Amino acid sequence: MFTVTLKPKRDRPTRQGHPWIFSGAIDSVSGTPAVGEPVVVCAASGEPLGVGAWSPESQIRVRMWRFGSVDPLDEAFFHEKLAAALAVREGMAERFNTNALRIVNAEADGLPGITVDRYGDVLSGQFATAGAEWAKPMVVRALMALTGAKSFYERSDVDGRTREGLPQETGLLAGEEPPERVIIHEGEVRFGVDVRKGHKTGYYLDQRDSRRIVASYAAGRDVLNTFSYTGGFGIAAQQAGAKSVTHVDISAPALEQARANTVLNGFAEDSATFIQGNVFHELRAFRDRGRSFGLVILDPPKFAETRSQTMKALRGYKDVNLIGIKLVEKGGWLATFSCSGAITPELFRTVVAEAARDAGRTLRIVQELRQAPDHVEALTFPEGLYLKGLLCHVE
Ligand code: SAH
């Protein structure tokens, strides 16, 4: 293996178990490693610190696979890591009454760049980095053996691949072609998941807990489910006894699936309202018509891809929350989220507080919400907390 030597005093994060080494921390490389190839990482003194994956195109030049040992990486290494990831999730399917879980959560599971979701018998995975791409065949073999899944579908159509100098790739990696829609359930609520064309790996498993919690506030209320995707929060609310449900999303295929999911749960197709449009415009249209709702859900996409976009993202969150809050009737509820890793929970609270002040309303947080527990966080990798939300009473 080639050796990457760090600059003096730049070895602290690696010694503390942080998986990323930025280009600026590197002093020298002993040769020209191939894209994704494992490299030995050494402190300036020459002391070996572990093994990572070489990403020559990325600012994150090395992502650590193992710490404290420089043994080469082989099939057994990945088998063991993946078995450990599955062990963390032991019993979760039963505990959360679901057949859909995130089984590999990248850095947080010690497997940088590798994300795998399980939808029933189908695995759907993203290999976002050069190292992940290098490890892909071993990961696929190990996971098929460990899980007994029938299919492994690849959804490496992620922006991060471009930063790594990798092409986008999708398609069957192992087993049989998955069905057009995999039917999953979260408690009693059922959803059809399109692993080929759906967002990310097909569905947003990270909101599982929040869908259940928020739905428990829906009975007897008019519910506005913005950024609805395939209906998630709204259908859960409908099943929990909402008086009415209005879904808003910009994506026609997402809303088509939301309709199908409504029917899948035993409701008539016209039992909910589906609006295809830009949430920023549709919320203003509701406001101008004097419409209000007893429960408003705001679950926008990532407004900040990187830290440098934080200011722009904050304006987006402020705007959507300001109008969203205005639409909540007195004594109603707001569930508001941010999935931008660059926005910390504290910053998000500040933005919602500003929006509430500008809307002239009083909000009280009854619960802070987070990504579901199968989206584990490593204590050594705080960047892994990306999804946070606030469930608020609105006066
Ligand atoms: N709440 C969903 C996940 C939402 S993901 C769930 O629980 O499954 C974000 C969604 O926002 C995507 O479906 C995307 O199509 C939609 N979207 C992005 N920008 C939008 C905009 N400006 N107006 C309306 N929808 C938008």
C-alpha cells in the first residue's frame, strides 16, 4: 500500500477517530495510488494511524476504513464491518414494526460513502465515494450473504460522485430484478417504493419516527403536508384520523405515487388533495385565500449542500417557516424540519424563532425530532446528524 503522511500537528482528528482527512492536512504521498485504493495514513513522525481510501479528486482526500491497524483490506474486513452494522440494527424491524430499515449508514457505521437501505427483500444502495466504489463488489457479496435479500439495486446517482470524479451509476448489482414497487410498511401504514426512480434509494426512511409522532397530533385536524414526496406524513396523518389532508410537491411522479399510496392504505383516491406546485408559491396562495390548517408539516429538501451555502439556506428556511407558521390556526401544530447537515439544531431553532416573531405568533416546542434510530450517529462523526425537526404548538 502507498503511504500518505500528514503534516505536523494535523493528526489529531484521525487519532480521535474522525474518518475524514482533508487535502490541506497532507504533507506527502509515497507514490500514485489508484482512485479509491487503500492507503496507509501516517503521522508526521512516521507513526502509522490506519488505512483509508484515496480520493484524488475530492477535497476530502482520504476517508478512513480502519484505525490503529495497517492490515490490508480484504473480503473478511467488509464482511465483519457489515455484520457489525446489522448487529446494531438487531431487533429494530420488530421494535419499529417495519420491513424497511437503513442497514448501512456510511461514516457512522465505519463505512464511508456506503449507504444501504433495505426495503423488504430488496437492498438499495449508494456508493458515493472512490473508496466505496472500490469496495462495492465485496460489499455486495457480503450483504447478499448476510441479509438473504433477493436483490441489490444500485442508486449511485448522487451529486457527490461528481466531486469524486466518478460517473453516476444505477442498475442491478446482484440477485433478481426488483418489483416495480416494493411494498413496505411503517406500523400499519403502507407505501410503495420505486427503487429505480424514487428519490435517494427510493424513499425517506429517516422520517419514520417523525411520521408516527406527528401523525399522533392529526386527529380531527386539517393537515397540510408540504414537500410531501410520496405522501409519507399525510397518509400517516390520514390513518390517524385527520379531518382532511392536502399534499403539496413539485414532482408529478411523487404525487402519483402519493395517490397510489393513499389507495394502498384503503382510502379513496379523492379522500385527499394533491397539489403539484412550488411550495413557496402554494403557501402564499393559501395565505392570500385566508386558508388555515390545524397541522402544518414543512419537510423541505436540503437547502444547503455545503457550508458555503448556509446563508442562502437560512433564507429559504426562514421564508418557508414564516408563511407556514402564518397558515397554522390558533392552537394548532407545526412540524418543521431541516435535513441540511450544515444547519445545526441550534441554528435551526434560531431561524424558526425568527420566523415565529415575524409572523407575530407564539410557538412552544413540545418535542425535538431527529433522523430515525437506524440512521445511527457515530460520536466521532458529528457531521452525521443532518435531520432535525421541531414539533411546535402554535398560538
Ligand atoms: N416528507 C417526505 C420527504 C420530502 S423530500 C417524506 O416523508 O417522505 C422533499 C420533497 O420536496 C421532494 O419530494 C421534492 O420533490 C420536493 N420539493 C423540492 N423543492 C420543492 C418546491 N420548491 N416545491 C414543492 N416541492 C418541492
